Amino acid sequence: MAIARLSVGIGKKGKASPHAQYIAREGKYAKDNNSLEKLEHTGHGNMPAWADHNPNYFWQSADEHERKNGSTYREHVIALPRELDSDQRHELIKDWIAQEIGDKHAYQYAIHNPPAMDGKEQPHAHIMFSERTRDGIERDPDQYFKRYNGKNPERGGAKKANTGMKPADRKADLLAQRDRWEQTCNAHLKRAGRYQRISMKSLKEQGIEREPTNFTMTQLKNPEIKDTYKSLLEAKEQDFQAKLDIIEVLEGTALVEINRQIRLKEQEKKAEQEKVKERTQKPVEPQKDPQATNAIPKAPKPQIEPIKPANAPVIEGQTVKEALYVGQGFDEMVVQTAERIRSEAIEPYKADMTRLSAEYKVLKDNNSWLGRGKREKQMRELATEYHIVQRDYNAVKEYDFTMDAKKHIEQIDPKAHATHEQAMETLNYHASFRYGAAQAQAGRRYTGEIIAVNRLGVMQKTPTGRKVYHDLDSFETLPNVGDKVTAIYNKDSKAELVPADKAELTRQIQQVELERQQSKDIERDR
């Protein structure tokens, strides 16, 4: 499940260089690389010429020359979706840096991937950047971190951004930044063909009335608590409602009671599976007298009742599948446009490099002793100029022109841009529509009432109150709102609809009420 987290920190004088070594696994931290967590990617950019090949020298200089009690860097610590692979996560972070930092500030980043409590990946990124703004003026390390001179910028240090902001403004800026991260991350999940989405809203903003469950690292070192928490994480992947039930018990009971509740759930599940097996294997006996026995009569195996096309709901508007198709086509257009822009941008550098190489060769091939010293000086100047042009050429070659391509398309092909914006709006609506619901999975069955059928998908509500999201393409014939059905998925993620077993629905509702009452009794006794 994709996790939403973005925190912003500040580094004080003396902390920048050690922290940069830590995130890049350099210096004394190099020996820990991949021992506990994997270092997936690292990089830097916008460094002054004197630190371009050694970014830690920049942070060392910041520690040395920044004023006392001043800040040497700001940092974003961001949780990355495990649903993306390593390269996709790297592209996500590079896009975020281009959007939020651009060419304004020197930065360094690293992507770490330690194991999570459930044994899976827990990728996250550290992005350090200097608040000093690049203005095109070359400054040595001593001058770079001095106080800014408004009248004569070339005599002072680089100007610090965000100085003098009021606390309320900083809070509003952070909230806006969190919203931008949500949009950027979800766009990459969509581009990767993943249906998971993140939300930076709090539980209260999402309408979820419960306190977040948090454990300290000291608590998690306790093997019993750690094992219990791992069970919770596994339950969250399998069954969202079951996870909530266990958390309620966890917050108000001792560990023994937790284990007892889990055993009860497992026994009930096993007993129910045996009942289902009996109903499907044994013939149905005629019911003589319903009042003469307390046993629940066995229901015949439900038969499929196809929904007539005339009664099936009509889907209006752009569907998620159509929006994804538009997005894929637009992404291909962006890639092709970006490559054309790159090719045009590097041509002048290639021409300069060719010219400089030719002039250098002419001087080198001249073996005359006359004017030899002057020629050697010219050759050194040409070599220096060539290396500068080559550096700029490499920078342009590696530069991400994605944003430039999107702006170019918006100008030359506004129709394609508008179509893409409509598709993004559909996908955003889709993310909001299915937020908080479990994704239907192949090989499973879901029983409950259909509460929504529209262009964004099908939503079903189980007797336990859990919401289950179904893709439109999962059904050959769509159900109607209000239908009480069981959706049975095969291994190809295609669903077969059968009428819901009323006895089963009643049993699940009674079981939920019983568990809630038991939780209340336990809380009262505690």
C-alpha cells in the first residue's frame, strides 16, 4: 500500500557535511551501505564550480562559513511508493527536484530502501538543498555563504530564500507543497499503470474518526509488540476492515487478549469454510418444518442470474481506461518532444566543440619554432574553452526536458494538452472515488450491496462496513446500485456475479456486532 509522508527539516551549522555523508553512505557511513538498508540512487546538482565534482565540499564550506546558529540546509524526507520499481522511484524524485528546486538551489539527494516491518520494501528519499539562491555570480567558498549585499550583490554572499516569512505563511507553503507531492506521486503511479494512490490529508480530513496508531522504536524492539505489529501490517494488505478491528483491540487490551481474538477469528474463518464446502458437496434436504428446529436450513448453491442488458446501467463520460489510454499517448508525445528539444539544444554545443577541436588541431600540427610559445598558450586556452563547452554539452544531454516539452505541447497543440488535462481530472476523481476502499483481487470473492456504478468504477459495501472497489472491465455485465451480490473472481481478474446468500449476510452482520460488543466489554473491564 502506497504511504503518504513528506516532512521538512532544517540543518544547523556543523551538521550539513556529516548528514550529507550519511545519506550518500560516504565516509564513516560507507561500511553500512546495503547492510541494513539498500542505497538505491544518489546524485547532486546546481553546485558551484568549486564543488561540482565533490558536493560534500559544498556542505563542509557551509558548516564553516555560515553564521553562528544559522541554517546550512533544508531537507525533504519523503516516503516513496513500493508499488514503483527502483528506476521509477528515481524518476519520481528527479521530477520532484526539477519542480520544487529547479536551478535555484544547490542540492544533493539519496534514495534508501530498508526492509519494512512486513518484510517488504520501505523506500524513502532524502533531499538536501541549500537555501542560498543561485544568481549567476561566481563566488568562492568564503564569499558564497556571507551576508547578501542588496546594493552590490557581487560583493556579498548568495541570497537566502524564505527569509522573513511568517509562521502562518510557512505553514500554508508546506500544506501547498504536500498537495503538490500528492499530485506528482499519483501521476507517476498512474504512468506506471498502478491503481494505488496516496492522500496527504489527515484522518480527520478523510472523515475517518479514529486516532492514528503509533509505536515508538523502543516499543517496536519488544519482540511481542513487533510480531503483533507485523501481523497488523499483513492484515492491512489482506483485509482493511479486519485490520481496523484488530487495532481497536490493540489499543485497549493486553497482548494475551490480542492473541485470543486472532485465534477466534481464525477458528471462525475455518468453520465457515467447512460450512461452505458442505453446502456445495451435499444435496439439499427438503425442509419439513422450519419451526421444529433451530438449525439454519442449508441453502442451495446460488445460480448465476445474468443482468439483462436493458436493465444494466449506462456509463456516461470518460472512463478510467480511456483516461489511462490518453495519458499513455500524451506521455509518448512528451518523450518524443523532449528528445527533439534536446537535439536542438545540443547542436550549438556540438558545433562549438567541432570548431574548437579543428582550431586546436591546426595549432598542434604547426611544428614551426617561430611563435611556439604563443601557440601553446592559445592551445591551452582552446582546451579550457573546449572543456567548458563539453561540460555544458553533457549537462544539456543529461537534462530532463519533460517540463519544457509539456509547455511546448501546450503552446503548439492546445487540443492535445486539454485532452490530457481532462484525462488527469478523471484519474484524480478516480483516486478520490476509490480512496479508502480495498481493491478487488483475483481468486477472491466479495459479498455485499452495490452502492455506486459510474465511469470511475463499481463500489460495493460488505456487511462489515468495508468498501470494495471493482474495475468496470471486471464484469461482463455491470450490476445496478442496490443489488446484493457476491462477486467471484477468477485468476484472470474477471468477476462472476451471483445473488448474495442472505443467511451469510446475516451471519456476518451478527459476527461484527458480537465483536464490537466484546471490545466494549473488554474496554469497560480494563
